[in-house]
Amino acid sequence: MNPKKIVTVIGARPQFIKASAVSAVLAESDQLREIVVHTGQHFDTNMSDVFFSELGMMPPAYQCGIHGGTHGDMTGRMLIDIEKILFHEKPDAVLVYGDTNSTLAASLAAIKLHIPIAHVEAGLRSFNMRSPEEVNRILTDRVSRWLFTPNHVAGVHLLDEGASPGRIHQVGDVMLDVALRHGARVTPDGGVLARLRDKHGVRAGEYCLATIHRAENTDDPVRVTTIVDALTHFARDIQIVMPLHPRTRTTLAEQGKLQALQDAVVLLDPLGYLAMVQLEKHAAIIATDSGGVQKEAFFYRVPCVTLRNETEWTELVDAGWNRLAPPVDATSVLQSLRAGLGSIGDDIAPYGSGDAAVRIVQRLSNELA
Ligand code: UDP
């Protein structure tokens, strides 16, 4: 029997990480064959290649090389390219991840060609339609045949929106799969932590790891100023290490904030997955606006402060692992950072047991093969 063909479309850093879990299981399957399309949304060594090599992924079969431009421009160019690939490959299903423009472009291309879509990380909601991620995920969920949810609450959101229960499959979070498979072996020895200790005196368990990349923060001068003020004050209490997303570096420089931050905080280029995990695991606290980093903080039981008005991962706030600190007032952000230090939350397990990828591939095999 010929294996059924799955076209996976990915393009951004968190998608490479999530897809690595499912691609590893698909590679073992006799019933399904995967063709990977890389849209190019994130493209250089730090933001793309390192994840393929570290996480043992095959190079993509297609590289669209599309990045930059407005949302409409980027999504439109991706749609054109992905449609051509789908015409050519004629897959039995299209597999997409998360909430980026690559996710939406692939979903639009597939649904118009009547190709069933599997959405991994379905059902997450921030209830903020000004956020591009929220628009991308809601539209993708609406047209997907398989809604693979990471947790209970995502399924509740989908049911509330009228999705039929038969489309919803709570498989757990593929990021937990990756954390258990790759992150678990990361130790405090060597690597970026050793370099930071030698160069800046950074010690395991005694620093704050910070990341900022969301447009709602980086594109808003008031929020940028608030975050920089809060972090520079917090840096008097504890050393701060901050790998900078390329967009964040650009907007900080444009807004004249890069130097102030650089004077107070250890700034780094974007890190590979294993280096990032090493810094996450051994941080005293994590301050972030990243969805994935919020969860990884919990996987490694490190307290987290989320620099946003809302979060999709509400169970972590409810359980006390995460606190929301909207970056509108530096004093209250600073208070949240100080309160977070040393705090721990309840013992919860909302994201399954690390077999989400196996369950996704089983479901697709059962229904396609
Ligand atoms: N990450 C990384 N290097 C970095 C920053 C983040 O490998 O310098 C990883 C992080 O460990 C997590 C993922 O990227 O697995 C999160 O991606 P990102 O913050 O870009 O997006 P989001 O999760 O907000 O969609």
C-alpha cells in the first residue's frame, strides 16, 4: 500500500521546534509520508537552521524564502507559493502548527483545494483580536478537520465556538514532547551558561532570563519604555540575560532604547534550542512575552512573569507558576518580577505526558490510511 502524503508547512522558530516532535514520529511511519515546506518567515542560522540540526530534522523539501513585508504582503506571497506546491504534490492532508502567517497561508491554500487540514496547538485563545496570532489561529481552527489541542481549556474554547466534538482531539502539548526528548538532557555544565559565567559572572540559579518579541510590545514605544525601565531596575536586584529576537533589536535601536538596556542587561543573539533550554532550566525567574517560553518555564519549574495583558496559557497563572504583568507601568512590572522570585505553583499536569506527537500521527494514520 502506498503511504498517504502529508504536507507540513512551517516557517517560524516555534514551529520548527514543535514540528520536530511530529516529524520524528512520521519518519517512522509506514502509512504516512511527510513533505516539509519552509515558508522562510524565519530564515537565518540563528532563527532557523540551528533548530533543524539540533533537533535532528531533515532539511525541508521546499524553501519558499518569503519573509518581511506587512502581514497581508507576507501572507499573500506565501499563499501563492503554497498553493503551487499543493497543486504539484496533491497531498492527502496539510499539517500546520500554532498561529503564524505561515499557518494561515497554508490553511487558506489547503481549504480552497479541499485538502483536509490538521492544526497542532488548536483552540488557544487570548481573546484579543488585535493580535495577529489570535486572528491566524481562529481562522485556521475554523477550516481545520483535525483540531489537536494541547490542554483541556483549548477544547472548551473550540466547543464554545461551535466546533463539533469529533474534530477535537486533546493529545497534549508537542512542546512537552520536545522538552522531554531533548531538553531533559541539558545540564548546567558547559555551553552558553559557562561562557556567561566566565565573561559576566552569571551563575546557575541566580539570574533572570528575559525575552521579548511580540509586535504588541516591540512596536509600541510606551510598552518598550516600560519594559526597559522595569528590567533596568530589576537588574539592580539580579543579573538579567536576554537573547534578543532580531525584530526586538531593530525596534529597540530605532526607539533609542538599545544602549540603556545594554548597559544593564547581558544581551545575546538569538540562541539555539538547547542553549535556550539551558538558560531556562537554570534561571531564578523568567520574564517573557513568548507563549512557548511561558510553558517551558513551567516544564522546568521556574517562576515566570508574562509581559502581556493576557495569556493563552491561563492554567499556569491559575496554578501560580506564572503571573501577568501588563507592560503599561514599570513600577507594577517591577513588583511582579520581585514577587515572582522564589515563588512556586501547584503541582499540575495540564499538557499530557509527552506523547502528543505519537497520538497525532496515530489519529492521522487511522483516518487517512
Ligand atoms: N527559543 C530559542 N532561542 C531563543 C528564544 C527562544 O530556541 O533565543 C525557543 C524557546 O525555547 C521556545 C520557542 O523558541 O521553544 C519559543 O518561540 P518564540 O518565543 O519565538 O515564539 P512563541 O512561543 O511566542 O510563539
